[in-house]
Amino acid sequence: MAKNLALDLEGTLWVSLGTTLYPRPGLYGFLEFVYRSFDQVGVYTLLSEVRAKGAVQVLVDQGFAPPVFLERFLYICGPGGVKDLNYFPDTCLEETWILDDSPQVIPLTQRDRWVQIASFEPKERCQSAFGSIDPQPLDQELARVQKRLAQICGLAD
């Protein structure tokens, strides 16, 4: 059975303030894991496709995200205000999950497909926003989520 994952961006993988993106520590390695483990990975955000892809480009260019995040960029376009996984192209609901920090955007009938993550609140914005490949280990919340995703994919014991 294929496994598909929809990723929220803002608040889940990073925070933006003005034009500066603050990635969650360990984002690079986490995304490598996601792209190795899932057949399809899509971006399901309330940001426009242009803004979402632009943010991904910045993170790849700055070394905070692997190139595969941009190379296999798949934008999921659904109805405004909710993230209905039925809009994930070429998938079925039983094979698809969503990683998001906002319960209000997840349809009640799809809560069993939701992998919840706490909103990212960077503590040291200046230090985490600059530099090349993210040397920081996964933050605790991202580590917890990665373990849950590994279970979904049958990779954990």
C-alpha cells in the first residue's frame, strides 16, 4: 500500500517573521526521512503556491532543507480554510496522512489521518535563522513526530 503525507508549512516546519524564515531545528534530516519513507509528499498550506514554493526555495538555498523538497514539490490545492485530504492528487484517503499544528483546519471526519505537531516557537531566532546545513538535532517535537511517521510506514518496531 502506498503511503502519502501532506505537510503543513508555517508553524509546523518553520515560522516566518517578515521576510525571515526560522526553520525548526533538525528540519533537513526530518525532510530527508519523510521523502525516503513516503511514496508521495505534498505541501498542504493556506499559503499561496507561489509563496509556499518561494519559502521552500529559500530553505533549500540556505541549506535548511534538502533539494528533494524543491525537486518533488507538490502543492495541494483544496478548499479555503480546511485541509481535506481528498484533494491530495492520485491518492486515496486510507493511504494518506497530514502533519499539521492547527486542529481547526482538519476536517472532523479525517482526524484519524492527522499527525498532530505542536506549533514551532523558536527560542533563539537569530542563531537558528542563519548558517548552512542545519547542524542541530531534531527538536523534541519533531523527533516524536518522526517516530510516529515511522510507525505509520511500518519502519518502527
